[in-house]
Amino acid sequence: MNYLGNYIPNLWTFETGCNVCQENLRSLSSLKESEYPLVVIGIFIQEPTPFVTVFFENLLKLQYPKNRLKLFIFNQEPHHEHQVSSFLQDHGSLYQDVKSIRPEEEMDGAAARDLAFDMCRTDKECDYFFNLDIQVVLKNENTLKILIEQNLPILAPMITRVGRLWSNFWGALSADGYYARSEDYVDIVQGRRVGLWNVPYVSSVYLVKASLLQTELKDYKLFTSQNLDSDMAFCHSVRNKGVFMYVNNLHTFGRILSTENYKTEHLHNDLWQIFENPLDWQERYIHENYTRVMKDELIENPCPDVYWFPVFTDVACNHLIEEMEHFGKWSGGGNVDTRIQGGYENVPTIDIHMNQIDYEKEWQRFLLEYVAPITEKMFPGYYTKAQFDLAFVVRYKPDEQPFLRPHHDASTFTINIALNQVGTDYQ
């Protein structure tokens, strides 16, 4: 029925696209900031997740008056407590109100979501509840405005996992109430059909009208179920009340992170995400001007066969420095080095090898993705698999090892990356 309702009578056609997307809109353009609807944003952290700092940066960038926003932050993960507290300390005062539930309170996710809904339900000023799970990478700064203006009871912005058909909605349900693929699911996810879609399930990020919570959805325990996940329990409750949920793919809103294989034993665990979340890793760690390098615009040639170009962001440099200092097992800088084959280093440095922090696989992927293409561009006909025996971070200090004598490396090419600022930190 959800599926048929998207097409009959002529709500969407191949010839005209969406025929109802501009109907019954709620415009915000004529409102003063003080007149904007009040929104409670529920943020839920229930497992170790990469790029949490970036999540809060994106939250700050939302184009919506912060004094018309209230935050409900539920954090079940002690690993992320410092990121939450840092955000609240620096920016919490910008928002009209903040409620935070910390890991030591030992509340489960379903109970937290029920409580967050009720915070909006019982607040006479609350107009909308905006659910935002920590895995959501919200790139569209106007997301909240777009959803409000669409004026639907429950509306999700479509987000997907990069390179996958995985999304935050289901187009159909199986007989036992779980996922089933609708005939149009792939077309919607891949953008061949764009519009507003009546669907039986949404998750991760969606907007709910407060009036709905105070009427059809006034039951307190919408997320609590003995045999269903909290998101499935919520959607089951909504369907039973005859309330429609929609997903919007008229705009590009963002994506959802993979949390698989996210380890927390390092200081800056996001550095290890080059395989699981390569696009997010690139945005965080690769210099914004790197793409211009391949267009011949940003490569300097200070001497023959030496090429100089930007590759890392300041964040990447700082994270690498801090990761190595956190590990702390710097070599002695002598010729005898038991870490290398043969045990003798001809030109020793005070360093930490990448394999000592279990980073050699990630480092080779970085070399293959971001260094090898430039090497092949500057030396036509040369192709590399970027294999290496040694990759390391060197530390120079005036009272320790202030320089390195001229020498030849026993490699086809060498890449040196300055992790701090010339003229500021060193000469």
C-alpha cells in the first residue's frame, strides 16, 4: 500500500517526476529568527563510532537559529565522553537548552529515545523532534529547514552508505516485518527517481511533528519492544497508528558511516578509517588543494627530480604527531637497530616505525591512493605498487637530533611529509 500510494493517482510519473512535492509547504523564508519553530534535536551515541568530532562540527554548521534548538544528547559510550563534554563546554551555551545523559547513568537506547520523544511531547514550545544518530554525516547545512518546509508528519532525508545500496529507509516489509526490497528501491537510492516517498520504515535521521507526538503517538514507550530493535519498534508503532512516514531524496543530504571494525585502542582512531570510511578519511585528512596537484597547478620543483605538493591537512599532521608521542617508544638514534632486517641502520634517526603502531596497511593504502598517482604523473612510464620496508615518523629536537646528514635512500622514490610548520616550528 505504501508503494502504490507513491504512484496512484499520478503522484509520481516517469514523464513529470514528483507532482506533489510542492504542495502544502510551510515556508520559513518570511519568518524572523525568533519566530522559527522550536526543534528538539535528539542525538544518540550507542556504539564506538568514527569521526564523532566531525559530527559535532556538522551540527554546528546547521543553518538554523541555535536559540530555537534544544539538544538531548544520549551517550552510552565512555570512549566518546570527552568529545561530547568538549562540544558542550565550547558550544552548549549557544542552544536554548541542553539535556545530556552520560554512560554512567546506564540507560538503554530504547528508554533514552522514549525519554527524548517525551521531552518534546511535554514541552509546550516544542514544534518538532529531529532524530540524529551519531553515524549520520549531515553534509547539507539546510537539512532541517528543508524537512520542516516539506510539512509532513514524519520525514527522513535519504542518506546512504558510500558505494552501497544500504540506506536509512526500507521500501517494503517482509511477511515477518523485516526488510524487503521494493521494486523502486534501487532507483530511489541511486537517484533515478526523485521525490517524496511513502515508506514503511525510516531510521537514523528523521523529523517528527510534535503535534503527532501529542495525539496519535502519545504512547510513551514507542521504542521499547521485547522482540524488535528500537527503530523497528518505533516504525511498527507508527504503522499501527495509521501514520505515514516519508523519505525525501530531492536533495543530497549526506551519508551514513560504517562502524564495522572500528577499534578504540589508539589515541586518534579515525586515522585507521581509510579502508572502512575512505571518503570521510579523505575529507578529514587530505589537503583541500590536493586535487589541484593532479591538474599541474600546485606542484613545485625546487630542484631536479624533487616535487613538492600539499597532501595532508593540519588535522592529519597533528593527529600523527600526537599518535606517535602517545605511543612514545622513540628509537635511540644509534646505528644498531633491532627493528630492521640486519639490525644495522646506516643513517639513523630518532623515530617510530609505522608497524609499531600497526599502521603499515593504512600507510600503504595512503601511498597507493594519494602518492603513487603523482609519482606516475611526474615520471611517465613508471608504475608503482608503493611497497615499502620502512615507513616511520622522525622526531628532530635541537638538544636531541637536530639534523640528518646528506645520504641516499635505498628505494626507488622517497616521500617526506613535514608534520609541522616551516618558519614557525623549524628552519
